[in-house]
Amino acid sequence: ELKVEQNPLFLSMQEGKNYTIYCNYSTTSDRLYWYRQDPGKSLESLFVLLSNGAVKQEGRLMASLDTKARLSTLHITAAVHDLSATYFCAVLYNFNKFYFGSGTKLNVKP
Amino acid sequence: SQTIHQWPATLVQPVGSPLSLECTVEGTSNPNLYWYRQAAGRGLQLLFYSVGIGQISSEVPQNLSASRPQDRQFILSSKKLLLSDSGFYLCAWRYRGSYEQYFGPGTRLTVT
């Protein structure tokens, strides 16, 4: 079974600081996804990374993918309180099976 | 535009009772459909997926089942709920041949 590991699981940071969330997966994957979940809500898609070396940016978030290392990162630049949420990475295997990490709960303190 | 509906939004059921959760997608045809469960404070676990009417793939052996009676309708069922079935159930859909996956609003199930 494919395993997806995120770290850290909890992240408390000050506004204005930078930080990176890591996502490792155990076997070759078709694609890598990042999602955001607010408390009590469903998942919102942030990024879909389709190939080795892919980099996508939206506002203060930037995601990258290294398929050789089986590693994706989600980098937060100059964090603001509105980014507080839980972030999940997921990998797509055999085109239909999505495997999720445990999530990183981010708390950005003013 | 496409929308995905789930109902009910919340549900409290006693142990041993049956379950039926429904998911429907509007504005598209022949989607791939997925059921996930999220236990409190955890990631998502893929339960079932379907690539067409009557075609169900089960990922986790348990007391749940899924059916797809119509192209855009996906139902999650149980004959007898367990305490461990409590969680947040999310339905998702994907265009055939696309990589993007879209989630519904979810059903929060509490088994007492």
C-alpha cells in the first residue's frame, strides 16, 4: 500500500515568517495534490503537480514536486493569519486511487 | 457549471442502525465518483470509487457498501453501524481523463 507522510503535523508560526511543509510518498505516483481544509469544512484544491520539477504558486503558497526523491513541498512565504488551516497532500496511484497524508495543522499567530 | 451535493449534512445514528448517504453531481456526465472517510483529526481514507454505473471498487474491507444506480448518483450504505463508523464522509468527483478532483460539502456522522 502506498504511504504518504507529512511533516510537521502541527505548525505554529508568527505572521510574516516563512516555513515549509514536507510530503513524502513511498512509491511511484501519477500526480501530487495539495488541499486546504478549514475547521468543519470540506477540502479545497490548492495545487495539482503533474510532473517532476513542477512548481506552482498562488499568493503566499508555492508547491513543488521532485518525483525522483518522492517529495513535494508546500512553502509558505510571509504567513498571514488567513492561512491558518489544515493542509493535506495526496498522491494519485493507478489513475484512480488517491492516498492522503495525515495533514499539517497550521496556526499563524498575529 | 458543475456542483456536487451531499445529504444529509449531519447525522446521529445509534449503533446497529442502517445508513444511507447520498451524493449527486450536476452539470457533468460520466464522472468518476469517490467516497472518503475522515476520522477526527486525521487524513482522508478512500473507501470506494466508481468509473461508471454499477461499477464499484472497494478499497477498505468493512461493513460499508456503495452503489451507483445512476450516472451522477453515488450512495454509501451500511446495514449495521459501528461506533468506529463515526466520521466526516466526503464525496468527490473527477472528469474522466482529468486529474483534478472536486469535493462535496461532506456529511458528519456520529454513531452513538
